[in-house]
Amino acid sequence: MRIIFTQNIGEEVRDLFLTTAFVLPPKVKSDLSEALKTEPSPLGRSILERLLINSDLSAKNFLPLCQDTGLAQVRLEIGQEVVLAGPPLGEAVEEGVKAAYNFAYLRKSSCWPLSRLNLGDNTPVSLETVITPGDKMVIRALAKGGGCDNRGFFASLSPTAGREAIIKTVVEAIAQAGPDACPPYYAGVAVGGSFESTPRLSRLALMEILDETESTEAEKLLAEEIFEAVNASGVGPMGLGGRTTLLGLRIKIYPTHLASLPLAINLCCHSFRCGRVEL
């Protein structure tokens, strides 16, 4: 048994959102640099160069990577031997988000859907908790901009659709997103699961890209095929043509009902504001 205080969890959440708002993860900078070497479009190369310059200026001057500082999404993987102490867990997480957005004067974008009245603190948080083995806790934080979230995709394919239909659907969905969510993109894709679980699996796939968590052989092969097909679609940086439409892609394949074939895509732009910490 191990005690973790929820106040500490809130502080870690705050720090994750503060860091990711201003500092591009090393893997993302590396992916942009590698894409710059192979991008055939002069305009595309110019855009990639500017994205790298922007990331340096952002970190140096404590300026957000993007004016849309996103809605807060948090996933907590809680070991079954962990005992939580302190204020309610959800309350601690939300306090952490409020503290980050208030301290750094990040844009607060949460509003009521009909009146469009801004709530003023960028909550509520999209919070998911999962029980895992052991006595550790993993906190994952993701700030999703409106453009990326608007271009998320879900489809219930025919259960006999097969591999080619899956690839075609993903390529078409990302091509249709075009410039709307500011490519080059990262994408988490889930195949299988249920109407409720498949979008969550696609978000986990997206979050795990920066971990470089091991995939199954089937997931790797399908991801490689889709990655190449999307980058051959010609969308390119900022949707202005070129090869670099995707910087990274991760797929999760999960069992599903024999009458179903759900598929979900979770997109994030080049300002991949995602972080992870283990307690």
C-alpha cells in the first residue's frame, strides 16, 4: 500500500500544463527537423522551418506555442495498491488546471455550448481514471485546441470492411481535415472496442506517441501503411501541399463485437502539448 496525496496530484497536473504550453517536446522538434530534410515542397519546408523557430521563441520568451491554449484533458492510471488522501481527486485535478491557466495567463476557452458564455477558468477537465497493477500513478495531460478536437473522427464500418477499407477511411478523414487543424498532425487511431471505448482508445494512442510505448506487430504494420498513405495524399504543412501531413501515428487494435467494426481518429497539431509524469 502507498499513500499519494491528491494535492500533489493537482500540483503535478498544474506543472504539466504549464510546461507543455510553452515547451515543445524533444521528440516533436526532432520529428519536425527530420521532416524538413525530406519535404519536397519549398513552401512546406519554409513552414516547417518557421514552426521550429516558433518553438524556440516560445520556450525562450515564455510565450504559448499557440494562441489556442486548448481544453484540458487528463488521464490518471492509478495502481490498485495506491491509497488516495486529501481533497476529492477530481477537485484536485481541476484546481491544478485552474492554477496553470491563471498563473501563465493562458487563454481560457471553456464555455456553455448554447449561450457561449465563457466559464472563466478553463474547466471542467475531461478526466479519465484507470486502475492498473502496482503502487504507482501515471498522470497524462493533453491540451487540445478547438481545431484538432473539431476534426476528431468516429465511424462504424461494416464488420467485413477489412484492412483496405480501414486504411482508406483514415486517409480520407485526415485529408478531409485538410488545413483545419493545422497540419502536420499527430494521430491516434483505434480499431475495435465499442461506441464508447474506441474514442478513448484513440486518445490513449495519441498520448502514447511521445512515450514510444511498444506496439504489437499488427499495430506497427497497419500504422506504417496508413502513415505512408496519408503522407502521399498531398495535404502537406498547413494544408498548402507537400509530403509532411503526419509527423507521427500510433494505432491500437482492440477486440470488438462480431457485428461491429468501430474506428476512431484523434488528431493533434504540430503544437503537441502532451505530457506525462509518474508518481
